Amino acid sequence: MEPVSITIEKLFKENEKKLHLKLVTRKGNFNKKVLEKDLHRPGLALTGFVEVFTYQRIQICGNTEMAFLRKLSPVQREDTLRKVFSFNIPCFIVTENNPIPKEFNRLAAEHDICVFSTPFATTKLFQLLGYYLDGIFAPRTHIHGSMVDVYGIGVLLTGKAGIGKSEVALDLVSRGHRLVADDVVTLVRRVAGALYGMANETLGFHMEIRGLGIIDIHSIFGIRGIRKQKRLGVQVELVRWDQKAKIERLGLEDVTTKILGEKVHLVRLPIFPGKNISMIVETIALNELLKNYGHNAAQVFEINLAKKIHEKTKIGSDSLEIHG
């Protein structure tokens, strides 16, 4: 897993409209990085207790903090804020459009610390910004393959280079399904262990087809052919056909793999010329949907088969007793 951080510039640009953020200070270091997802209220630090001050987090000042500062004399406020601003703080966000003391803005500018204001209440800001930062700082990894939303199931196509992952993904998109990512799939582990796939920022919705080159799925198929992110439902590993290899025939064995510590259902799909891989992948997705609704076709088949064998065995034994 790679270390994650976010610059103040990216934080501001991606949340300016949603959180109605306004830059209050006349200058600030937009290149500073936030290294932790947790938010912090600097109430204790403003009273002078800084021994356990988690200054490396985004600092949220609400009604309590700003009311406390307003009650201080100008000299006390200056001393208090100077002590707080001596730490390398990423940025401040003042909630509910609270008026900001001039000492606050001046010291923030001196230390190149951005101060933003928002009309949102502190609790609401914690909720919205916390959800955003959870996504940014969630554990992630990159997998070579393609991911397509097939009938609402996120299907991750993997396999050796040149086996045809992109071609299968392209065929699925042409059949009305939606491309999530090609070549490099970024997988993020969200709350409760859910894995979400998304495209690499550089590649976007571009796809490389051998013999053709780079194509833009968004431009060719429009908005209906793409999806920004999708929860991973099943991994389909494309493998070359080998008569000697052991291949699952009934689907009774629940094969899984682990990604970021989470179990993912795995289907190893042997391929050879003439086999309709796209149709099989669609069937895998539909079968996964059935399993989500509690119906496992292989298990039902095994139970019914066992009943039939039991019935025939019973009839045979009864017949022997009669003739005996």
C-alpha cells in the first residue's frame, strides 16, 4: 500500500463548491500537505495546553473556539495565537462564517497557513469533510487489469499480458456495460471493508487495443459507456486453455483471493479461440447477483441431485425387498 497525502490546493479545489469554502487569508502555502485524515478542534491548544496538540491535522474552529478568542484581550489573543501558529499546521477552517480576529489572519499570513471559512455548522463540516478524507486516505493498491460494471456487479478482469483483457472489456462496453478502468485499476478499501475500483488519474477512460492503439471510451460511447467508480464484486482471471489443468466444473468450491486484506470471489476462466468470453463474463455477473440474493445454483443442483440419488436408491432397495 502506498503512502497517501493531499495538498491544500487539491483540498480547496475539490471542496470549494460543496463546502462553500472561502479563502480568508491574503496568502497561504497551498503546497502544504495533509498527512492524516482525522480532523481536529484546537480548543485545548488555544488555552495554552499544547503538549498533545495534533497540529499535523486540519484544524476546525467552531463557535466555541471563536467565542473564546473574542473574550480575550488583544494582547492575550496575540500571545495565545502566536503559540498555536508556531506549529506547522496544514490549514484552518472556521465554521458558520464566524468573524475572524485580525490577529488570527495576520499570524496565519506570517506563517503561510491558509485559513478558510464556511457557512456549515461544525458537526456538518466534520461529516462532509470527514467522508471526503476517508476516501482520500483509504488503503489502496494498483492492479494490472480492466474493470467493468456488468449488470451492477463490478467485474475485475485480470490475466497475463496480451491475453485479451482490454478486448473483453471493450466488447462488454459495446454490449451496453460501463468501463471503470483499463490497464491499471486503482482499488480502494472503504468503510466496512468494501473495495472500490476506479481509473488511474493519468489514463482516465483511455484504452489500449493491440493493433489499433489508444482509444477514448468516453468520446466513442459517451457517458453511458463509463463509470467513475464501482464496488468490486468478482475477479475473473483469464487463463489460457490447458487440458491438463484442473478446472472447476460445478462451481461448488468457493474460490477466493485477497486484495488489501479483503476476500474477493475469484473465477478462473480458461479461454481459447472462438469462445464467447464476454457472454460468459455477463453470466458470471448475473450469477453473482443471484448469490447476493441468496440463490447458489451449484448448491441447489447438488441438493437436488442428492435427493434424486437417494430416491432411486430407496426405490431399488424397496424393489429388492419385494422380490426377495
